[in-house]
Amino acid sequence: METITLLQHYWWLIISLLGALLVFLLFVQGGQGLLYCLGRTEEERNMLVNSLGRKWEFTFTTLVTFGGAFFASFPLFYSTSFGGAYYVWMTILLSFVIQPVAYQFRRKAGNVFGEKTFDVFLTINGIAGPLLLGTAVGTLFTGANFTVDRLNLANGAGSGSATVISQWTTPWHGLEALGDMRNVALGLAVMFLAGMLACQYFMNNIADETLFARARRRMLTLAAPFLVFFLTFFVWLLFSDGLAVDAAGRISAEPYKYLHNMLEMPYVAAALLIGVVSVLWSIYSGWRGKRNAVWFGGAGTVLTVLALLLCAGWNNTAYYPSLAEMQSSLTIYNSSSSEFTLKVMSVVSLMIPFVAAYIWYAWRAMNRKPITREEIRGNDHMY
């Protein structure tokens, strides 16, 4: 395998891992969406918000890192999707921008908008964030309406005008993804998964029997629709056509492409199987009242999403199909940065284990003492 090809596969692995971690960390958004469902009193909502307040920065930072890594390693996807489907991405970014504002000003002295206003902001981010992110990720499999013309680089050189490589072919600029029920099914699956993981997290992080019992019951009611929507999307994926790329860079339709990917990459299929079993075990453990259910749910989520994203980009697969012109579809080969850029970034990526170790240490330090009613009543530095 050539060096550039190896680097392209390596960076798709990094992108997939960051995306998988992001989906797990969306439990913060899932918890925000359940504020008024689990918290019946102001004190209980304060306990939930302060439990999530210890972790919301991890989610936000991972989202920014995921976007930055995608931009640096596969810039053509970044310019095509973020530049074309900007209605969807701007809505997602807006929903995430109001999150830190809500945490910082919710109980700040002199807050003129009231605590409930910022609770509404958190709820909006908790529902819209996972739903829209999941729907947007669905287009990596179902495709989007764009064309790519690299000749524009040569034609625009020296003309003094802006050079546009990618063109969006509909006036909806990404909102049309909501019209494809396969995307919506994945978006709903991510939304219900985030809520389910949030319930498991509350069971682990809050020392209160009332909230524990509510979170346990709610986890079961969220698990059912999550499984329905996820299985709907997954079964469709296995039996759908995909786009394959040959050695010459020519793209063509291939029946059962994603099923073939699983069969031809058994290590990816194994990761998917282990991930699904782990998520199912977390549901069973949560139903049994086990406080460690979130660790099985988190590990299973990461493995499952990692396997799905690897299936989308590896094994000569177009990870962003074009619905307007098949040959414009993006692959890890035709959309990546230069070999030099990928090499430099790979050296920087060697710091990832140290960053992960720091996150693990910070997580354990913040979780050492569970949230209690007494702490909330006596703490002047609450979210």
C-alpha cells in the first residue's frame, strides 16, 4: 500500500473514532432533553444540570476537534458539505452555541432572563443537537445533492474571482436530508440513544434514589424506540446499494456494498457485533439497576459507530455519494489533503493517547463524588 493511501486510511480511522466518541458524549445533550421529564422540582433539575455541567465541555470540545480534523484531513468534504449544506450545519452550530451560554448564565447573579429561559435553551440543544447530527451523518450513506468540478481550479486561476469547486444543486442547502426517512431514522436513533445513555449516566453519577428510579424507568422507554429506529436504518444499510471506486478512480454502483464491506472486513464486523451486544447488555444492566450500565453503553456506542463509519469510507467506498452526479462522489482518495499535510498531522496525532489519558483522569476526578441534594443546597458555584 502506498504511503498516501495508508495515510488516508489512517485519517479516516481517526475521524471515525472522533465521531464515535462524539456520539457517546451526546449523552450530555440527551440529559438536557430530559430536564423536565426527570426533574420534577427546581432542586432536582439543578442536580441534573450540575451533573451534566461536569461533562458538557468534553462534548463541545470533541465536536470542534471532529470538525477541525475533518477540515484538515479531508478538506473537499468540508468545503462541499459545510459550504453547501449550510442551513443544516448553521442550525446545528446555533443549537450548540446556546449550550455554553445557558450553562454560564443559568444561575448567574443578575440574570434578567430567568433560569427557565436557559433551561429551555438546554432542552433545545438536547433534542435538536443529536437529531440533526444523526440526520447529517446519515447522508454519508444516503448521499447529498452536489457536484464537484476540479477544473474550476484551473479555470479560475488568475481571474481574480473566487474559485468554487463544489456546487449544491438544490435551494434547500442540506434541509432536503430531512425528507429522506433513512436519514431521519438515524437521527431519531441517535436522539433516543443520547437520552438512554444520559439515564445510565444519571444512575451512575447522582446519589439520589428518587432520580435513580425515574432514570431507570425512562431508560427502558427510550431503549425501545432507539432499537426500532437503529435496526430500521441498519437493515436498510445492509441491503442497499453503495458506490464503489476502482483503481482508476472511477465510481460505480454496487449492490449490497455495505454488506460486502462487512464481509470483506471481518474486524469491522466484529467491532460492530461487540458494540451492539455491549449496548444491549447496558440496557439489561440498567433494567437490573446496575450503576455501571453507562460504561457498557458508552463502550458499545463507540464500537458500533466506529464500525459504521469505517464501513462508509474504507474498502474502496464513496463515503459521501453525490445524488446529482455519481462521479462527483467523495472518497478518501479524491478528497484528502496532500501527503505532506497528512504526514505532519500524523505526527501531531501521536499526542492523542496523552490527551485521552488526561480526559480519563479529569473524568474520574470529577466523578469521584456523586451529586447529592446536600451538595446542591450548599454550593454557591452551581450551573
